Amino acid sequence: MAAIAAALAATASGMAAAGANGPWPVIAAATAAVALIAALVGVSRWREVQAQLALGQRRHEALAVERDHLQRAMQQQDMLEQELLQAKQAAEAAALAKGEFLATMSHEIRTPLNGILPMLDLIARGQLGTDQRQMLQTATVSSQQLLRIVDDILDYSRLEAKGLDLEITTFNLRELLEGIVQLMQRSAEAKGLAVSLELDPAVRLSVRGDPVRLRQVLGNLMVNAIKFTERGQIRLRVTRQGETTSQHQLRFEVIDTGIGIDGTLQARLFQSFSQADASTTRIYGGTGLGLAICKRIIDLMHGNIGVSSTPRHGATFWFEIPLLKVVGDLPAAPLTTRALLVSEDPLLVQRLQRVLQHHDIRLHTVDSASAALDILRAPVRPGIEPDLAWVIADTHALRHGATALHRAVLHDARTPTPRLLWLQGDEQLAALLRENTCVLPREAGDVDLHAVLRPAVASARPAPLLASVEPYSGPVDAPQLGLRLLLVEDNSVNLLVAQRLLQVLGCTVTTATDGEQGLLQLQTRAFDLVLMDCQMPVLDGYSATRRWREQEAAEGRTRLPIVAMTANAMAGDRERCLQAGMDDYLSKPVNRESLQACLLRWQLTMEDNAADARNTPAPARAPAPTPLPPPLPPLVADNGNDDVSPGVLDTGVLDELQEVIGAETATIIAVFLEDTPPLIRQLQDASVAADLETLRALAHSLKSASANVGAMALSVAARRIEHDARAGTLERPAVAVALLIAEYARARLALAGYQASIPATAAR
């Protein structure tokens, strides 16, 4: 711009000088000035453009550098993604390998245990000295502890791999709790500890959840409490915290008087492989996985778990979980009744008060028979005081007044007549006093008291729960089943163990070491049942079973029962066996009781099938096989109507059974008591879904099974459900199943009493 100004000044002065000589010089000077100005402006613009081009070049170079940087970053990102993908694949492969390793180790560890535990059981039945028996007991306990440790590791591994699923089913909470307490009773008594159950009356008993995992958590906490308590007591307390429209919120507490836990150590108790301090493992044993497993299970249940403790003052382990409500589970209507208790024991009085609260029964207590007689002989005041429903007499407090009390109750003028329940201790109760009464051991559990106090069907007087049972002195040998069995097993130790066990049971055994040999034996010889190992060389048990089922179907043969024997303990093994066509499942190590129960169950099935074949014309082809063994047919005509209510237990059936198999009758009772609760849970589920066909089939199974052990009232209740379900007239299935459950509770009590009366010395 300065050059332009100087050019303009020079032009102006030149034009002024040229003006004196005429206009043309002025015009020429002006033109020159304009040209000069244009040239100068052009030069200036050119410089500006150059500057802009240089700036653009620099920006382009910067963008190129940034682009290169981004490209390198993207390449690094791609490399990281590839590395992450490879790491993920490696982790998945490791998890798969871990699962395979666990499955293999489960089999490999349990296989030698299968050669240890049953052999120890067989040795224990021989003639042993005191020292030898003690050493044998030590070996047995150690083997069982090893098996529990293996189970803990497997459970923890499944939880780590998120391979543990909860089962949602209907169950009775009180029966579950009572079963846990009874299970822990023996080990607690061995240490001089008392075990008790405290169940809040506000807790609803019929709930939905996973009873197996709940039992596992409570059992683990109870075992720990007994382990770490040297004197005092263990209490299992359950209280109601609240509820929603679909759930109950419950709190479970296991309270002990043991060594306690320091507050600084409590936080790490629920970590894996952790105990309160390092010396705990050396003193008390264990893997440190129990509480970690409990926490994982409670987390799966959407609950909380914790502990409160003071050293040397015991500990309280607690957890709170929601349990689903059962559809149609309504509170029972209050009962305006009362009970008269004759007892001097304040602890017994306190326990009965808690139990009777569940039934809205008011308890009146006296400490002598004479005081009870005064109340019974007093004039009845209807409408002023509740009806007297029960007279509960502690035989320890009666001394010489039992006969008078029995007579007074039997001839009581009240309507309805009160029912008499004896709580019998060490005192002998005359047979006459048992007539038209109920008898329970003084230490009977809460579940048995509940079963007696709330019978299924109201009546003027309850059927006697258990007739007087005299000790049986018949044969004590194991039942000789006389079955022809094919044992397919590749492991020599397992083969030897199974052969010995089956010989004790009177079975004829043919062996094969793989599936191919087993199929050849099946094609050339006749057998009643097959015991099939699952993992074998050449041809495994699953494939062998499938091939045999195909051959059966093609040739129209009757279905041959095949029972799986496997050391695998991973989830899904049972389902895999059943899907392959196997009918039953035994987990190794197999003990004599489980093997015998299985064979007895199938022997009854074969007898049932034979009876049906004699009474039914032969079809053109064999009937379709059933996946599970049906029980024996009913002993009476199945018309669904029973004019005469049978007693709870027909002891004649069991007496006849004892004449054949002796003390092993107790095993059959145990099998029935173990198998029936799952069947009842299936009945409850079917009643909720109003599935009449399932109700009919399940009731048919329970009807004959209960008749086989003399539980005739339960058999009648099942027969009614079966008949009404078949006819389509079962209008209120939930009510019918509830009545059946009450009958089972009474049958369970009576069977347990009979089982206890079988002399222990007769067992082999």
C-alpha cells in the first residue's frame, strides 16, 4: 500500500507538471499511474494467495500426519481386538477343559471310593474285635469325609461356572426343617449337645422354592455349628420378616454356643478356601468352601447371608431369602379349641405351647393326674370356654394315674369326645392304655406332633396311629431276592464289590466288561434286570442301552429294566441316563442299602407286571414300555369309594413282611419314607396346574406303594384322587392333595414308630 501511495504522489506531481504543456501529457501520465497501481495491486494479491497456499499446505501436511496417527491407532485397536478374541477363546477353552477335568476327576475319585466304602460295610458285618471295629469305623468316617470334600469341590466349581440352576417346586417348610434337625441329632448327641427347632407360628408352611439347595445351606451351617461347639446347644430358628403379594420373606438363623469368631475375621468367612484362622483347618478339618458355597446359593436365591459373633460366646449365622407363595394357600380358620397337658416338665410345656399355636389351640397345663381328672369331671360350660379337643399326658408325670385318666377320657360326656395323646418316656405303657389313643415318644419332633394334632379328616375319635408292636425275633438275614442280574462293569474293583453285594442279596450274577459283551449276553440269556456302568471301553452304557431298546422295539420284547451305575456327579448325568433309555440311576460309590432298595423296588414292579399279565389277555405286541417302575396293584377293588375308614397303619402287612425278610423291613420303610415326599411334591404341582392325568398316574403309584407298607388310610386317600381324576370329577384337586398330605404325615409317624420297634441287633 505504501508503494501505491508513492506512485500516486509521483503521478500527481507529474500530471501537475504536464498540465502546463497541454492535456495529452496529463492523460498519458494518468494511464501510466493506473497501470502502475494495477500492477502493484496484482503483486499484493499474488503474495496473499501464496501465503494462503502455504498455510493450506501446512494444514494438509498436519492432516496427513494425523491421518497416519489414526491409521496406526486403528491398526493397534484391531490387534487388541484380535488379542482379546484369542484370550476369550482361550478362556472358554480353559473353562471347557475345567469342566471336562472335573467330570473326569469326579469319576476317577469316586471309582476308588466305590471300592472302599462298600467293602468297609461288608467287613463291618463280620466278626471283629473291639479295636478292629474302632479302626474300621475310623476308616469309614474318613472315607465319607473324603466323599464330602469331593462333593464340595464339585458344587463350588459348578457355581463358579454358573452351571448350578435352582429348582422351583412346592414343599413343606416344617418337614424340611424337622428333617434337618433329626439328621443332625446323632452327631450332636455324640458331643453332648442339644439341638432344637424354633419355628415362628406366623411362618406359612407350604411354600415354593428349591428345597434341595435350602437343605444344603442349612445342613452346612448346622454341621459347622456342631463342629465348633463343645458344650451347650444348637438352635435352628426361622422367623417371618414380611411378605408381598407373591413372596414370603423369611429369616433363618443357626445359633450355637461354640468358640465364636473375632469381628475382624468375620468379613472373610464367606470367601473361597477361607476359615477364621489357619489353625482352624488343622484342628477341625474342612476345605473352607462350605460358607462360600452357601453364599453363592443364597445369592442365587436373591437373599443375604451374614454372621454375628463374639469370641467364646457362640455365633449366629443367618440368611434372609424370599420364598414364593403357593397358589390357593389361604390361612386356616381359627379353631376355638383347647388342650389339656399333664406334665411337670417346663421345657415340654414351652415346646407344646409353640406347637399348638400353629393350630390355634389354647393350652391349659396341670402337673398331676388328679388335677387333670378334676378338670375332666367338672361340668361342661358350652359357649363359655373352648371345646376340649386334646388331653396330652406325659407318662413321666402320671405315676399311678394313667389308668384313671384313660378311663376318664374314654367316658367323657363331651361332644365331641377329647382325644388322648400319650407322650411316652422310658416308662412302659400297658397295651390296654394304647387302645383308641395316640402314642408318641416324649422326644418326638415337632413335625410328628403337628401330624397328630391336625388329622386329615375330623372324626369323633382318631384311628389308632400304631398298634402295640412287640419286638420281632424272626429271621435277620438279608432278603434273598433270587434275581437273575447282568452286571456290566469294566473296573475290576467295582465288579468285585458289586458281585459281593449282590451275592449277599441272593442274586445270580453274570458279568460283562463292556457294552458289546453286555449286548451279547442279553441276546443269548434271560435276565430280570441289568446293572449298567456308563463309561466303558468299546461301547459305553448309553449306546448299549439305546441299541438294546431298539432291538426290544423291533422284536416286540417286554421292556427289560436297566439301572445305570455311574461315578459321575455332575449336573445332567441322571437326565442323560434316562434319555438313553435307562430306567433307574445309582450313584457310585454304591452302598448295600441303596442297591437293595433299588432291586426291591424293581422286584415289586416285576411281580406287578406278572400279575397283570396273568389277569389280562395277551396283546398282539408287547405294550408300550413305561419309563419308571409302577408299584404293586391295590389290594381291594378300586372304585374310589370307601365306606369304612381304615386305620392309619395295618401292622399285619408289615408283620408278614418281617416273616420273610426280617429286620430289612426297616429298609423298605425307609425307602418308602424317602421316595414319597418327591411324589407328593409332584402331586402338589399337578394340582396347581389342574393336570388330572398326571394326578391320576401319581396317585396310582402312591396308592399301591403305601398299601405295600400297610399305610392303608394313605392308600385310600390316593385311591380317591386316582378314581376322581380318571372320572373327571376331581373338582378341587388342591384340597384333595392337602388331605392326602395330612394322611401321609400320620402314616410317616406310624411307620417311624414301627421302624423303631424292629430290634437293631437283628440287622446285619
